[in-house]
Amino acid sequence: MAQSLRDTRLVADLPVIGRRQFRETLSRPLAAAIDDSATPEQALQSAAREWREIIARLGPAKLRDSYRASLG
């Protein structure tokens, strides 16, 4: 397990409800930063804004509880 987590090709998924939404809203700003259509700062601000919207929609407590449940 430890060795697989050291693999630089591995991208761990977020263990929370709405993980697909979080991943998608991170992918768009990341792509914009990579293709220079946004600065890294703009990309991070965009991702942060969208993540806050997802958290508000899902509910912070529900998100927290789903993360805790994933930890066992």
C-alpha cells in the first residue's frame, strides 16, 4: 500500500460525497493555467470559488461527515 501511494502516476480520489464535482471544477482551472489562458493565481481563485459553491450546496456538515465515514 505504501509503495503504491508513492507512485507519482497515482492520483488519489477525494473520499467525499461530490468528489466528481470537486474533481471537475479543479480540472477546468488547472487546464486554463496549463494553456496560459489564466494565471496560476486566477486558476486557484476560480477553483476555490467553485469548491466553496459545492460545499455550500452539499452542506459543510454533510461533507465533513462523509469524509469522516470514509476514514472508518
